[in-house]
Amino acid sequence: MADNTKIGFEKQIWDAACVLWGHIPASEYRKVIVGLIFLRYISSAFEKRYQQLIEEGDGFEDDKDAYAEDNIFFVPVDARWSKISSAAHTPEIGTIIDDAMRAIEKENTSLKNVLPKNYANPDLDKRVLGEVVDLFTNMDMGETEGSKDLLGRTYEYCIAQFAAYEGVKGGEFYTPSSIVKTIVEILKPFNNCRVYDPCCGSGGMFVQSAKFIEAHSGNRGTISVYGQESNADTWKMAKMNMAIRGIDANFGPYQADTFFNDLHKTLKADFIMANPPFNLSNWGQEKLKDDVRWKYGVPPSGNANYAWIQHMIHHLAPNGKIGLVLANGALSSQTSGEGEIRKNIIQADLVEGIVALPTQLFYSVTIPVTLWFISKNKKQKGKTLFIDARKMGYMVDRKHRDFTDEDIQKLADTFSQFQEGTLENIKGFCAVADLSEIEKHEYILTPGRYVGIEEIEDDGEPFEEKMARLTSELSDMFKKSHELEEEIRKKLGAIGYEV
């Protein structure tokens, strides 16, 4: 891969693509960019395979099976990037791209009704669209894996930016990558496993799972991916994300509500990773009261947190593990039967670990959230790990916090030590509690109750001396504040305002 693609290339793509701002409604912008990234990738992968087949000389270059066996989409002549790029600066460019999307869907049934077809929209300035096409044309696509990683990274970067720009709505399709990485590093998915996300958004959990397996000398193609998403646009985005990453995923034939239309009813997954909507109300409880999934109690109609938890437990394999994100209220709520459901889940020895996260990790919400780790066959029977990670991470900007790789590794290592039985409690950070201790706390799972307050190192200054110094400093501050107050009064009086 060319050097200019290694560091900061995604931002270059994003900054250049931002020429579209102001030229198209914000709600359509994401579809335009995501669609072009997808089209550029599948065309590039097709062209590379096409040239290989030509060189082999067996006449299979127009045989769709010759592409399908390598998990490559067949791209018909009129949909290839060469045709699109050659028409970049013509008034017909929007129509040509829309026709290309239709042609690809026709040749590849798994993409039916998935690709965006809004490029001929009269609201989209065709001159600006041509400039964006040029941008993607000039990408270095020299190596198949390199181009897959490049476009995959670019795709991931762009949807993260969309989440930031779209605020609350952005959180519906994107979970910050550091949170996903934390879940994956703690769960450690392995080869030949089944990974499931019942509210998969744009599919970030699956991307990180595949990356983890590949990084640990595995083949990312060996995981079986199952997902479900209720939002039509987000479901399409997830399908495209998996295609760009070369991940074969089963997201069902259409978007669907997980509670009312479980598309994977018989699935028993090895790993379930999810970021369900926080505190979802009006989720349809009154029509699902007798559902087989509510083994530990019927979730309340006003909050779906324990419906999501029990849905996931229902889909766990005998040795399966769950990592999910929930609003903090689920740790301690006693209303509408939630406390009893939580008690039943804890007594079933399913809760392996709880991690309290810092605020401002999400683009969409500022409420405090927690990572739950649930296991069918815990290594440490009758014990639960509590971690208070609220002080971890760093501020990326004024509004957004993120974890470093070192933070993520520290959390993963803490879980590993707990599972191996070698972890020592650290005041203010981590503690292991058994079921009897959790019972004493009325089955409330707030980590602060168990880890306690961080021990502060004694600075050696005697108490009387410290109090004398602090009160003296406070007195000086009071004096300065009075001086400032008098100065402000004088300034205001000079211009005719008395305070």
C-alpha cells in the first residue's frame, strides 16, 4: 500500500469528501459517501480478480461463480468504476451511479434493496459529486488486502464522524470503537465461533471480532456472524460494512424488530456483543408477556434493559459469553420487578464482571453507562469482578472522551487475572465479590460499592500545619475576590451603571 494511505489517510478522505456539506441534505450525506466507498471497493476487488482470470486463460472471467468462490461480488460492465470515473464530470454522473447500484443488486441477490440510489437527486450538485468521485478514483488500490483495509478503515472512520456530527441519532448506528475493542479484548473470540449482535447497528462488533481473531494468528473468515437491526438504513449500512470487510454475515433478509420478530430463533451463540438502545420504553411488553425468553422474570413495559439481557442469555451456547453496554440504572433499579430479575440472574451465577465506564465516551448520550459481562460457564464459580474505570481515558476534545490502547489492555488483563484466580483487589479500581457479598448489597451491582475509594497517599504534612496553610491561602483568595469586586463596581459606575 502506498505510504500516503498509512497514517491520516482516512481523515484526508473525510476532509475532502466534506466538500459535499451544503450541497445535499444532511440526512442523505451519509448514504452518498458510504455508497461510494462501497462501490469503489467492490469494483476494485472485482477488477483484480478479473485480471487474474484473464491471465489464467480459461475463459472464466465472465463466470459469476469464479468470483463468488473468493467472496467477491460480480460487477457488471456498466457498474465498474472505470465507467463511473470516466463520467465524473458529466451532467449524467448521478444517474450513472444509480444505474450501477441497480445493476450490482441485480447480479448479487444478497445486496438486493441494500445499496443507496440517491445520486441523481436534483438537490445533489453534480459538479461536487464529480469531485468526490475523483477523490475515490485516486485512491491507491494496489493490493487486495491493502485496499480492503484501506477502504474498511475509511468506511469505519467516516461512520464515526457521521455519528459525531449527527449527535443522538448517530448513536443509533455507531458504538465508539474503543468500547467495542474493550468488549472484544475481554471476551477474546476464537476461530470457528458464532458471534451474534441482536441490535447490530453498522456492524462494528463484528469488524473488531474479525480483527481480534486475525491479530491472534487466526483466520477472520472462520467466524460465523449473525446480526439483526430494526432500522432499514442502518441495516443496509451494516450489510455494506461486512461486504467491504469481506465478512460473510447473516443479518436476515430484511430489517426487523428483535423482540417481535427474532430472525435467529434457534441460534445458540458462542459470543454475543451488543450496545442496545438505552432504557428503551414502549418496546411491546404487553404482547410478549408469555415469551419463552423471560426465564428470569417478565421485563417491565417502561424499560427494555432486562428484555435485552434475557434475550441474549436465551441465545447463549452452553459455554457462551456476553459483553453488552447498558445505562447505569440497570445496576440498581428495584422498580417494576427489575430488582427481582437481576437477583435471579445473579443467583444463576451468570454475571462474570461489571465495568463502570467514564462519561462522554458516546457521541449520542452523556448518561453514565456500564459494561456487563455474562457467562454461562464462569471460570470463577460464584464470583463476580467489579471494575471502576470512570477515571480512565483522556479527553479527545471538549465533548468526547476515549480510551487508549493501554487502558483497554489494562481492563482485559484485569479480567484475565480474575479468571486465572491471581487478581488482587485494588482499592478504587477492582474487587472480586462472591454471591454472599452481593446479597448483602441487595443484589445491586454498582462497582463503587465493592471497589471502595482509592487510597490517597499521605503527603506527610501534619494536619494542623496543612489546615493553617489552606486557610491562609483561602483568606488571600477572599481578599483578591473583594478587590476584583470593587474594581468591577468602579468600571460599571464609570459608564453609568451602579451595582
